[in-house]
Amino acid sequence: MQSHHLIIGGQRSGKSRHAERLGLRWLAQSDAHSVTVLATAVASDDEMRERIARHRADRPQGFDTAEAPVHLGAALRAAAEPGRLLIVDCLSLWLANALMPMHAPDHVPSPVSMATAQAVWSDLRMDLLSALKEELASPVLLVSNEIGCGVIPMGAEVRHFVDELGRLNQDVAQACAQITLMAAGQAFTRDVEVWA
């Protein structure tokens, strides 16, 4: 089992801030340690551009950032090295980039149909899960939204997104040693039990 850690919770539950706190602890353990944030957000509109800028400004000093809006598995493999902690922020936006790209830049695929989007998503998902199960040189903190606690969405596209994110979160949790549920800024952590 890798020393990966899934941090999950609702919007504004403190997920990213908790990941950053863990990153600061990692840096404090050794002068040889480093932290790289793999950011998945795409600046598709003014509000998202402001949100990304705020995240960058609030990020602790000493954290490097690499953009990984699509090929997250490959980005993990490329960034992994001994002494480096990787923080993926976040899986929810990464999934949205694959299934529902809006005003996507050239580096984000824009599928023409739901079937094409599903095929692209399936390949990207498998590659991420494969990377997490490999002997990466880095531990990984993965941030994701828990969006399945509310009412069932009315639209088929949104229901599909909620289902896919729920399945992704379950599969990622199985590749992690720990999972933390964030609620109102409080962290509830436990070791993951893998059922045979």
C-alpha cells in the first residue's frame, strides 16, 4: 500500500487548506523535502481565473505548482521523486475537464459527444489509478469533493458527473493508506481498509 492520502469534503470544507497544512508538516521534517501542487483547474471564465489566482496567492511559500488539467497520471509520474510530496488539487475539477469541458484551451480535449467524452475519461481515469498503484517515488495527497450527499440532480449530465466522481473517489480511496473527511474545517482521518 502506498502512503497516499485522499482528502474529501464539500465545497469550502477546508480540503485544500488541510492539504497545505500537511504539506507544511512535510517540509518541516527535512531540508531535503519539497512540495509540488498539481493544479487541475482551467481558467475558463473570470470567476475561475479569480479563484485560481486566490489559490495561488494563498499557497504557502516553498510550494511549487505544475498544471495538470488533463493527463494527471502522467503528471504524477513526471513530478514524483524522493523527498517530494505531491498534492493533487483537485480531482473534481479534473473530472469536469474530461467530461464537461467549457471554453477549454487547446491542451484540454473538447469531445464532440458524450460517448467520446466517456472514452477519453475512461482512459484518463485508468491511467491515474495505475499511477497511484505504481511504486511512485513520492507520496500523494489527493483533494476531491464529496458531492453525493445532497438531492439527486435533475439533469442527466449532472447525474452522470456525480456518479463518476463517486466511483472515482471510491477507487482512489482504495489506492490510499489514509482518507480524511473534511467538515466545517475539521479533519476526520482514518486508515483505509481494503476489502479482499
